[in-house]
Amino acid sequence: MWSTKVVESNDPDEFVTMVRPSGCKLLVTGRGAFSARSALIDLGGLYAQRGTEQLARVVRVEMARSGVLFHTKPGPSMYWDGAEIRPDQVAIVRSGGGYVSRLTGPTSWGAMTLSDADLESFCDSSPQARAAFATGCVVVTPPAAALARLRMLHSSAEYLGETSEAYARWLEQALIETMAKVVGFDGGRSDTMARQHHQMIIRRFMEVLDTQPAGTVYMQDISDAIGVSSRTLRMACQTQLGVSPTQFLLLRRMGLARQALRKADPGVTRVTDVATEFGFLELGRFAVKYRQIFGETPSSTLRSVCAPPVERAPRDYAFA
């Protein structure tokens, strides 16, 4: 039996919780009001997702299922582990690894995934598909007609409503057949050695950050722990995350401070307490930067009513 669920939120932490069963960390890198919507579609063996997001962001995604990622409308390029995905292209992603997904601005995107067992059957019918899914990420530029049909069928999946079981089964099969035409197109662009090196650096960068205290972290200490020069780390962060390591750390600390303010009791906790905990020793500068990023003051966040826990997605839709 098929199912569809639409989730939307103006809060990045809440949004990613509603999409990912196990949760993952979404870091907004663009300024302005966050807004995101995602349609989660379960067609049985095939999961589909349609997302619309308004700000640049970075998210670390653990892939439990293999699938494809593409634009549903014209917009700025997406990046998957540093590989550019233009509106006329499709990314083919293998399960079993962690990837960095990056948006550079307002983006509408679509995705479809298969379980490993279904993927094996899928690849049996297409040697080109097997080759494409053999590596972590391959970007292809398929024939325009095949991509247009994929977008058309994918769009209709969001509006299944009270349609018949027979139609849902037909749609699932039609999407899989169209995906085969897109994935089986020869001429994919695989990872370069330089990008693979940057991917390794960023994975280590994230691992090191997870072991560090929430306050001030020194870049030289991180570079030494990774075993690369500061210049190499800057290049890897710019290509993979779209920001410098210093800016990434600032945004990360700001995000952690915001989470703490939202959960705190305003009758007990002061903004100064939270700012100091996360290494912001000048309250005035912290408040100005906080408002630039989140569009409200730290005290407003502290006084806001914390929303009740949201229900997590019942499936792993793979792309957040």
C-alpha cells in the first residue's frame, strides 16, 4: 500500500527531525528566514521525496538506500560530496556511506531510492546501471526527454490521493523504468582524485568536531588532528561545504547556542550563560551576529515556547 506525507517547518532542527528517522545535523549557511517543505512518498519498493528549501544549507547524510537526486525546477546548482549537480543533470548515489549534501540557495529537488535487494534486481536488467551504482556518487547528463519524463512522473507521485492500487503500482514501475533510462545513460562524471581527497578530509573534520567541546575550537588544533595543512583544510571546506572552516565553526556554534536557548527555562537561564557556554564572551557582538543569522534576538529565542517533540518519519527516505 502506498502512502504520502508532507512535512514543512520554519525551523531547521524540527524539519530535519521530521524527515530523518535517526536524525541528522542540518546547518544553515544562508541568511534569512528558514523555510522548507518535503513530500515523503512510499510506493512500496520505491521511496520518493520532493523537497523545497529556501536557504543555503549543509547536511551530513547517511545513505541507507541507493538512489538518484535531481532538480525538479530550474535553480542554483546542488552539490553532493563536492560534485556539482546542475538542473540538467542527475546524481546517482550508492548506499552505505556518509555524504555531504549542500544547497547554495532556494532549491526544488527530487529523489528516489531503492533497497539494496531491489537495487540488485534493478541492476540485473542494466549493466550501465550496475556500473553507475558501483561508486559513491556519479553525475550524469541524461537525454532531455528522459529527464523531463522522470520529472513529470515524479511530480504526479505527490498527488496520489485516493487513486487506485493499480495506478500506484503502474506509477512505481514507470518511475523505475524511467530511472533506468536516466541511470543507464553512458557518459557519467565520477569523483576525481582531488575531490575524493577533500571528501576524506571533511569526514575527518566532522569526526574531530564531534569530539571537541562546544566552545572555542582552534583551527590549528583541528588541522593537526586531521593531519593536513590549514590551507588544505580551507580548500576542502570551500569545495565541500561552501564556506571556510572558520565560518563553518561559527555557524555550528551559533546553531548549538540556538538549540540550547530554545530548550532553556527563561526563568532560570540567561542569554549570557548560553553565550559563554559556547565560547561567545562578548554578549553584544554575539547578539548582533545571532540576529543577522537567525532573524531574531537571542532573548526572543529564549522566551519562545519550545514546540513539543515532533513525530519522526516512519521510513528512511535517504535524502534530507
